[in-house]
Amino acid sequence: LIPGEEYCVQVSAFNDLGCGPPRKATPQIISPPKQKPAVPTSVEISVHSSKSLTVTFKPPESDGGESISQYKVEWDTNESFNSRDGSPMGSDHLLTSSSELCNPCKFVIASLETGQDYFIRVYSYNKFGYSTHAGYPLPSMIAPTTQAK
């Protein structure tokens, strides 16, 4: 069901004798609540240069009933994303608009250390907040190198 979309519901009893007449449910119209979006999908990372990585991802399967307005990309050398006093080493936002949705979305993380492995995660955002969970790439980490692999 699509959040924010209204649905009419009716119920019929069924047994060995067949199906009974439909009865309207109470309430007659129901709408799943609008909510935070699902996680971004198809997250991938690749080497962009000796000091940068490219993160590619697709929109979530559900926008929660509201347009996705931005994505948050986080990176860290620690798998727990807490190397800066409980926060990730870096994060940035990729803004979107309903007229210019990215699919796939691309984001370049620059000013990284050559040869250092980085973990990446991506959150989607609508007016109800960030996705509860992040989208993670496979492989889970990669290091900028002088030659793309």
C-alpha cells in the first residue's frame, strides 16, 4: 500500500458454502500513514581518483508518501562510523527536487587519504526525517588508489 493514498475496504465471509455478500468495513476509507522513507537501494562505491571515491545509489522502494528531498552520504575509516567522538569522519548531503530526481544518484567524496579503506553509508530524507536505516554498499569498504580497479 502507498502511504497517503486512500483505499476503500470491504470484507466477504467465505466457507464451504461459498462466498457471502461484501460488507463495507469501518472505517470505509483508510490511508496508510505518511512516514520516513525506506533506505536507498543499489548502493555501490568505486574509485574516482587517488584521493576520492564515487558513491552511486538508487532511490528507495518507498518514499514514505512524501518526496525525497535529499540524501545523506557518510564515510569513516571505522566500520561503526564513530571515529570522530561518536560521529562519522565525514558526511555531506545530495539535494534533490521533484523535477530532478536522480536515478541513479552519484556523489563524489573528495580529499580522502590514498590507500586508506573507507566505509560508506547512505540515508534518504523526506519531511518526516531520515530513513531509519542506511543503505550500505558491497563491498562494504574501499580505498582510493592511484589507478581505478
